Amino acid sequence: MRLLNLFAGKSAKQADRKKMDYPEFTCINVNEECFFRCEMCHKWKPDMNIAPGTKKMTAKEIKDFAEDLRKIVPDNHILNFAGGEPFLRPDMLDILRHASRQGFFTQIATNGWLIDSEEKAEAIVKSGLGGIIFSVDGATADTHDRMRGMKGSFDRANRAIAWLGKYRDKLQSDRKFNDRLCISIQTVLCELNYHEAPKMIEWVDSCDIRSVHFNAVSEPNNTKHDKYWYRNEFSRLWPKDLESFNRIVDHIYERKVAGSKIAESAAQIRAYKSYFSQPEKFVKAGPCNFDRSLTLSSTGDMFLCFNYESIGNIRDIRFTDAWESEKSRQVRESIKACKNNCHFLINCYFEE
């Protein structure tokens, strides 16, 4: 997916800021709930890291956080909304409208099920949303629906994509295509679907979907950590024929180099082969860059990386104060020195 120039139109105050004076990427987890029963994600279960009855963020709290963040980040800073399924929140469109008006490049990830009418699609386009990423895990309904645990989900995602494309082109006809709502798809490569990756590339290359993201399967969300998860309970997700799997990865790499609309860098695609060949030893070369990212949990806790403690909760401390705090500095230093082999390294915020 094409990223906007994050530094365009920044104020003089922002121009004077050094790179580390603000997060380069921000994600807000607006909820943890989802009604799909995906093979590679267990968000349909109660969240194991959140105590029952813990208060989730209100729309006002999310808006206040965004306004505080906006004080120090450049125009078009990417503000990603995630879940669970974000559109389960009845106030999601209101949150998107507010963040877009603040000058953020807003982006959301969805399974597409709840974009169930043309009116909903039109409202999403009108919200000012910058990008929407649909989770599509196969080129066929059989593969996608089986992986997602929801019959009919492939057809409903495609229908939502078509509706959004219709209103994107209708309501944003005065813009160049690449400046309109960016519609992308994302798939998790695993044993159950890797054989369909070439067809997915052909599909995206032949239509106006902006890009396809290929993520490597990792330990499923919301499950008890197991260093050898790919050998044990979730071994069904791990490629059985590595030679065959690597041929598909090579194909993805070749199509990327040839100009296909694949979001990952060539270096990241190459790294997948190392990861699947030696998952116990794979560590990305160079320092981890999560000291430059920020994730806000659905209960208000701010994290640079989930492997380290929160730098504060927005109900107790403003983001701008937490970001410049001693605790934040200590977490950054720990991340810079970290050599742990964690799944974040392969898929999240990857750099060469």
C-alpha cells in the first residue's frame, strides 16, 4: 500500500522535532472482540490479558488521546484502528470522522462482515478514512471461509470491497486515484492457503484493489504462549512441505520485483524463508524498531512493545507526558538491546 508523505505540510514546530520526538506509527486497539472463529486468531474467546469487567475506552477517551497525539506528530501521521473487529463498535464511524478531521491518515483493518449495506459503505467513505484493509485468506470462498470459520465471509468481503470502490470513485472523483480511499487485502500465509497466493496476486493485479499484504503465520492471537506452538497445538498451520512452500515464497518475491501490487518489501519476503526454515533461530538483523511505534490498548494502556510494560494509561497520564517520561526512556533502551526471537519481528513494522 502506498504510504502518504508523513512530513508534508508540517508546522515549523514539527519541522524542528527530531525523529524520536514522536512515534512513527500509532495503532489504537478499539476493542478485542470478534465473532469470526479464525484458525490463526482466537479473538472470539475472552481476552486472556484483560480481567473481566475492565472498562474499555470510550469514544471521548480515544478522541482526547488522538488530539494529544496530534500535538507532536506530522500531518498525515498514520493512525491505525484495529481489534478484534473494529466495526463492532457502534461509534467507530464517529471516531474515524474525528481523527480524519484532526489531520491523521486513518486506516482500519476489518473482516468486512459488518459493511452490510451500500449506505454503510458510503458512510465509511464520507468519514474521511484513508485506508481499509480487508482480511482475505484465500482466492476462493472455500479456503477463506474455512480459515475464517464463517460461511459466506468471502462473498461478503468482496461485496463490501465493491461497494466501497463504488462510493470511493463517486465521492472522490475529483482526486487522483492514489489519493482516494486505499482499499487493500491482507492474508496470513500458512499450510491451509499458501497454494492460493499466486491467484491472489493475479486477482489484485487485475483490479483496482491497491495492494495485497502477505503476512507469515505466527503464534495465534489470544492463546497461551508456547515457544514450540508450530509443532504442538497449532502445527496444522505450519507448512508441511517446506520445499513447496518456498517455491510459493519465491513466486511472491519474483512478482514483487516484477511490479505486482504486493505491499511487503522484497527484503521482508526473503526473510520469510529464513523464518519458516528456522523459526527457533530466526531474528531480524539489526536493532528492533518498536521503540518508534505506539499501541494503545482497548483499556487505555500505552505500549511501545507488548513484551514490555505499559508506559502509562491514558486515564492516569496524558500521552505527551508518558512519551517523554523516564519510564518510556527505559522501555526504549530495553527494546534497543532486545535480542528475543518474537513473532513481532517478522510481520509488524518490518524494516531491512
